Amino acid sequence: MGLSYGLPTPDPNGLWRPEFEVDSCGIGFVADLKGERSHRIVAKGLEAVSCLTHRGAVAADQKTGDGAGLLTQIPYKIFRSFLGKVKGQLLKRDEDLAVAVLFCPIDNDDRRACYAIWDEVMETSELIYLNKRDVPVQLEALGEIAMQSCPKIRQMLLMRPDGMSDEAFERNCYLLRKRIEALVAERGIEGFYIPSFSSKTIVYKGLILAPQLSRFYEDLSNPDYESAIALYHQRYSTNTHPTWFLAQPFRFLAHNGEINTAQGNSNWIRARENSQDGTIWGSKEALAELRPIVQPGGSDSAGLDNSFESIVASGRDILHTALMMVPDAYHAVADMPEDLRAFYEYHASIQEPWDGPAALSFTDGDVIGACLDRNGLRPFRYQISDDNVLLVGSEVGTIDIGDAKIVEKGRLGPGQILALDLKTGQLMHNDEVKARYAAEEPYREWVSSNLIKGETITGKSDTIVTSGIAPAFGEELLSMQKAFGFTTEDVDDTISPMVKSGMEPTGSMGDDTPLAVLSEKPRLLYTYFRQRFAQVTNPPIDPLREKLVMSLHSFVGPLANLWEKNSPESCRRIEFPTPLLLNEQLAAIRHGEENWGESFKSATVRAVFNVSEGEGGLEKAVKRLQIEAAQAVRDGAAILIVSDRGVNKDVAPIPALMAVGAVHHYLISQGLRTRCSIIAESGEPRDSHHFACLIGYGAAAVNPYLALETAQAQSDPEAVEKSVANFKKAVESGLLKILSKMGISAVASYHGAQVFEALGVHPDLVDCCFTGTPTRIRGSNFAEIARDVLRLHETAYPKDAQATKLENFAYLRYRGGGELHAFTPSWFKPFHKAVREGDFENQFRIYSKTIDTREKPIVLRDLLEYKPLGEPIPIEEV
């Protein structure tokens, strides 16, 4: 087990890695429409979650589950009774009480160390410590597996001092928890977790089946346990390692689904926490106390909850936060009210969506709500009975309503939300919630004044400076194409069909050439990366039928502070309808300060290295690039153009993916990333996978200048504009297909999401340029990647000669002297003959021997040899 911020998580094992963990579950809540507390609501919550047992898995002991839990308001009667008359008199109001629930380590020494940390932190706290309470539990309700890992569960009771507001009280609880977690991690203590720490809500959860909740936690069956809400969750760990800590609900929400962009979302939170502050927190140093906001070792749902609570703690309420983080589709919805569209446009420039199938139920103790993601791929139904009970859940019929009558029922649709204000008793349906928040600020005016529409940036504009567009390569085009690895297949079989039809060419599924790390031909760095795909309970999207929810809108410019309240300047960015930039658009961005003011000041850093430095020159150039990029941002650049223009016989390009990834992660580490956008100006990208990789590793937009010129060269002179438009359209449709395979709807969520794994890339290179990307078989380092770059450069600028024609490395189809193919015709002739003639003994054995003994590997298994175990066992004994 490895230490991860106090959470025990499995270490990587073979090809498996813990960050692949996701889950799918049953969720919902029961609430009293008038906000009146009672044990009846708690009992109904327990009944409802018990009816979802089929949505969770069961261990071999028939008692241990993937996890179940309940989130309610604090049951004041139970805690007043525990405090007794003396300490109970200190509480003037119930609302002055806060409760921290601790999951403490099994090890006695570690547990005592955690208690000591609690005491240490409380010494400097404004809150008043009242008492500790060991939660009464029945261990016999647990299965053997759950019992072995069951933490010591303790509740800490605190009181607010006089004069502290409700918001400050909650914020102090949040800060205390983060300080405690930081000290636990710093001192290397494993197995500590705080399920909840609030003045309004409390969580009871565990590695148990739902029907065991009230048996294990005695409090839940106590008639004094009263709440107006019971938010429940039954976990099903699709690919996950079940633990007590990852059981839900979390502190604010329960989630059914999978956040496909969780890694990228977490990266952006890390970038923000390193570089931003907020008036609520006072300074960057104060905000630093909250780091890391997304707790390592958690699931995608846990990361969502961590980010959610940080935004709420900074001043936005939970409904506003939910609408920001899991927004409805708005670009293609013609009948959406303009104020609501402006609300979404404004917030899209601040917060990328947490994208993927998601049904969420959430509460802060005052308001409870539920929402669905823009695709609506998870069920969420609700019913209201005449005894004032609201039931929302992933299934209907989970509670017995007795003699009560259903007065209203329905389901949430894609992107819809439902909420109940427990203080006022107001039930708000989708349109009411959205109208309320759309009208809170003059978003239409803010967007109109500050958000620049990229589609208006053309070379024909009289008001936008686009001078300085680089001239065409002309006679140099062939050398440039060869330097960037263009082949006859790229031009004739990929770009040419795109130019003619506006669609990507159709090819067979799969790739029978060697993995890039095993290939003897020079390969682009993109070929080392494979996108993960939607699986199990996480369906891909059909980007054609579901085009209403798909979006390629991309934002360029500095990122507003997520932890500040809304202001007009927060959306001061450029919004492009697509991340593919034409040359005139990039030229306008280069003049950003002149066109739109100093908040769009640009700087260009050169992603090239000297050929004379040989294979060692690439790594040095990447380090130089990182330092130059950071300095440019410190000097005020809000748009960073990473450019490989300027390649010649003495200068070779840094692979664009390496350059973008290295700059992206270095700026995150330096606390500078949110101050700028990265644009890739590169001669490399020409198919949709290239663009997807660049965007996935941090490029907000890409200018494929060489592919654009190649597209123009493939067209008739009078049809140049149409050819470029067709190429652009083909790349965009390819991008949508790539996003959809991962179940992602918006490129804004794909931006920086790193939904790739590297096949054959050395960990040192990954740590520098692609931090956090799984690389399970090691492989090529900087020098070996540089070797391929220099091989291509040498064909472009041969000594004492001119480049004559593009290479044909035969990556797409077999050709003698080209790339190896698993379906090499000569290898399969004996196989075909064996099938036709039924000649197993001769022809099939020839084929089999050819495949088993081929000298040059194509797949990993070709590197393996059979290890004999000894004398064969007679077939009669098998």
C-alpha cells in the first residue's frame, strides 16, 4: 500500500495503475418539503438506499460491499444528549455546533499521532473544542473483509465563538480540516480520513452493504436522529479498489457516473491553486493552506467533491457551483433564453466542465439538489407525495409511501437541475433555478463587453491588425514537409481526401505496424500515445446524432480566478468556435496587445534545437524552452505561442507535443499556468490525433501552418479558400469523434485532460513533459526521440544535394522496403495455402514458424520467449 495524503491506495501493479479507478452507483435523497426535521426522513433514506443494494457489489463474505452511506443534517438531539447539562449549556443555539467525523488508523501509534495532530491544530483555532465522541458501532454487522480494514470512528464536537457568521464558521471548519490533513500527510501517517467536518451536515458511511448501515451505526436507528434530508449512496466500483474512504456520499455530494476528464480537471485545479488567491482567503499564502485542493488517492467523484467544496467555501452557493461545474449544453440550443446563454458563456470562460456521465445529488444542509450532465446518460427521477416527502433517485419505488398520494412526479432531462430550499420550503424546478442565477448579474452585458468572438477575426477585418503573416514556403515546401515527417501517404491518402471532401479518409480499424518504440522507421511522438476509451458503464457518444451537446469552442487568454466572486473582467478572453487557427487568426493574436489591450499581450518562444548539438541537443532545448516560457509569462505575456517556425539546415524542430507538454507542466509547477494560454504554431500536426494530443496536453489552440499550406498546394488556385475550409472541417469532425470515444462532449474539458497513456516512452521524459501520464513499459528517452527527429531532418537537408521527393515509409499499407506489417503478404501465403489445401502438417507449420521466429518485433509478445518448465506431461494425464 502506498501513502497518498493519508489515504491508503494500492501501488501500481504490473500494467494496472490506481488512477484508472472509476465507479458507477445508485444515488438519491429524501427530503421534507417544509424543511422540518424528523427521524421519519432518516428512516426513509435508509429504506431507499437499502433498495439499491443490487447496484453495489458483494464480497465473498456476503457482508462486505463496495460502500454505502448517508449524508444528513447534524442530529442536534443526539449531540446535546451526549454533551450533557454542563457542556450542553455552552451551546446557546443548535446552529453553534460543528461536528468533525474522523476515520482514524487501525494502528494504535498512528491513531495516537492523529489525535495529537488534532490537539495541535485546535490550539491555534478560533473554534471552541467541546468534546470527543466514539461513534457507537456494531462490528458484527461487518463482513470479514470490511472488519479487517475498519477504522476507529470518532466524532469531534466544536462550538463557534460569539460574533462569527455562518459563512465564516463553515470556512473555519474547512480550513481546520485542510490543516489537519496536511500535517497527517507531512508526518507520513496512513489510514486517516475526515468524511465530514461541518456546522450543518454529517456523513455516516462505510465499506458495507446498504441494509447494514443502521445495524453498524447505532445512531441511525436512534429516534433522536432527526434531519430534514437524507442524501444516500450505494457504490458500485466498476474498476475500483473499494475502501472505507471512497464510500459515498462525500462531504457535499454523491455521484453516479464517471468524470472522464478528472485528471485534466485536477491538473487545472492544481494550476489554479499554485497561482491564484482570493479575497475570501486574503492572499496566495492563505490559499496555500488549502493545497492540495484535490486530495491525492481519491476517485473521480472525490476530486469533483473536493473542487466543489473549494468553490462553495470561496463564496458561491451550491446551486451556482453545480451550474458552473456540470453545465448544460448551450452553443447549439436555439431556443435558450439569451440571459441563460450569457450565464453559461461567462462561466465557460472561467471553469471547464467536469465532463462525463454524471448524476449528482448535493447539499450544504440548507439547500438540497440534483442535476444531470449535458448528455443525461444516468437516470434521475423524482416524486412528491402529499405527506410533504420529496424523493429523488436513480430509481423509483425505493420507499413505501403507505397511504400517501403522489402529487407530482417526473424525471430530470439532460443538463437539468432540481432544488429544494430547506429554509423557505421552496421547490425549484429546472427553469426556475436557471432563471434565478441567470438574472443574478448582468451577464449579457459582461459577455458582450469582454468576451471577444474569434469567428470575427479574419484577414478581411479593417479593425483587427493581422500583419506579419509568414510568407508561403514555395520552393522550400518539400524540405519543410520532409523535416516534419510528411510522407506521400500523409499527402496523398490523408490530406488530399480531406481537402476534396471535407471529411477524414476512411481506413480499416487497427494498426498492424510495430509499436512506435519497436519501429525501425522514424516515428512522430504522437504515435507513442494512445487515447483511453469509454468502457464498462461509461458509453461513448455518437457525435453526429448527439451534435447538440458537442462543442469545439476554445478560449484563449488568462484564466480568471475560480475563487473570486464574479466580475465583468473575469470573462475577458477570446472564444474561438474551434481550436484550429488559420494563419490570419494567429497573426491577429500576435498583435493581441495592439488589438485588444495589454491583457492579450503575446510572446513567442521557439521550439527548435541546433542540429550541431546532436541527440543531446533536444533535452537541453526543452529545458531552455521551459525557462524562456516562464520568463515570458513573468514579463506579462497572456498568450504564449510555442512555435517551431524557422527550421532550416542548421535547426531542427522540437516535437510539438513534447514542447507543449513541457511548457504546460513547467508553468503549472511555477505557479504561472493560469496567467496565460498556450498556442501551438507547428508544422507537425496534420491529422486529428495530432491535434487531440496537443490539446490534451495543454494547447488551447493549434495553428498547423505546414498542413494548411500543403492543403493549399493540393487544390486548384481558384479553390484555395475552399480547400483550407475543407481541411479544417475534416480535422474538426475527427476531433469530435476522438472526444466522443472517451465520452467527452466539450473540447474545453478535453483541454489538458491527458486522457492518454504512453506506449514506450521513458519515465524521465514523461515526468518532464507529460506529468501523470501512465507509461507502463518504459521505452524511448530524449536522445532516442531526437534520433528520429534528426533522421527526418537529414532527409530534408541532405549533404551536397537537394531533397527530391517525399518518403513513403508505408505506414498505412504494406510496401517492400517500408515499415513492417503483421499482415505481410509473404508471411500469409503458407497460411492461405494451408486453408485451401487443408495442409496443416506442412504449410500451417511454415506459417506458424514464420510468425513465432520473426526477428523484428511488431508487438510486445514478440519480445517474449517460452520458458520450458521441464519434461512435457503425457497427454493422457491432462
